[in-house]
Amino acid sequence: MADAVSRLKQYHKQRTTPMGTPVEKIKKGGKVLINDDPYEIVEINFVKPGKGQALYKTRLRNLLKGGMLDRTFRSGDSLDEADVHRSDGAYSYRDGDNFYFLDNDTFEQYGLPAAVCGDQMTFLMEGSPVQLLFFNGQLISMSPPQYVIQEVTYTEPAAKGDTATNVTKAATLECGAEAQVPAFIREGDKVKIDVEGGAYVERVSS
């Protein structure tokens, strides 16, 4: 009977022993699971109170939904690491409400709903480089390059002698989107655009 009780206690001890990676080994940039969602640790701070266990105060970003989460862990807690990896890719094409991307490592095509990609696609053309984020083998998001270089396909000519850089006008780019550019920019010029805000950066020599 005593042996049976001992075995039962050992079984429950194994069932309740924390699994995963100890919080002490988790680093900034690590990918972990919280309520089955993948999170990236964007900040982690070690706090040693006067009494009691050491604390790890973290700030995490939900890789599926984009929200932020503040969570405090105690020394001895464990976290499951998320099966997340990044890969270099390229924008391939759009089909209806989905954008498709090529994984440069595997040469496989993956799709994402336009609602997930959002305004990030505004200044991208077929073949534009992107960074792909996978969770459990499925593409969950993409990140565009910080800048793109595109040719101006239409813009009104500047007034004669106007070379001011603080006067802007609308210009249509080869991707079809519009951007505000300095008055001296002409059709056929190539310009560098900040993808996130769509702001003109500089004229680029051919």
C-alpha cells in the first residue's frame, strides 16, 4: 500500500512539474506561448525584492494579433517556446483578397489575407523583398522593407525656376500609389520612399 501511495505521489509530482524553458533562460527577442498564442519578448527586467522570489517583469507582443501584454513571472516559472521562425521572401502576386509570397529558402508560395497585410502592401511591387514570419509552419505575417525605390510615372511639371525642397506636389509611382514629392521631381525620376509612412526620402540617381 505504501509503495502504491509513493508511486501515486511521484506521478502527480511529474504531472505538476513545470515544463518548457525556465524563465531565467528566456531572453529579449525570444518567442513563447501564452494561452496558445505566440508572443515575442520585447522587454524583460529582473527584479529582486527584499524578501521572496526573484521576479521577471516582461513586455510581450502578440505575433498573431499585434497587441502588447505585460506579464510578471517568478523565478522557477517555465514557459513553452513558440515554434516561430523568420525567412527571407518576395512578394509574388495578388489574387482576390489574398497576397502571395515566395519563401526564398523553400521556393514555396504562401498566402496571406489582404486584411492581415494591411497598408504594408501599398508601395510594394511584384518581386519586392519581404520578411516572412511562420508559426507552426504556417505563414502568419510579413514585413516589408523599410524603403523602396520607384520611378515617378506621372506628376505635374514644376513652375519654371522652382527648385525649393519645401514645396511638394503629388506624384504617381510605378506601383500605382501616390506620394508627395518635392516640386523639382519630374516624370521618369526615381525616388526613395519610406514604406511605413509613404514619405519621400530622396531622389535616386539612375
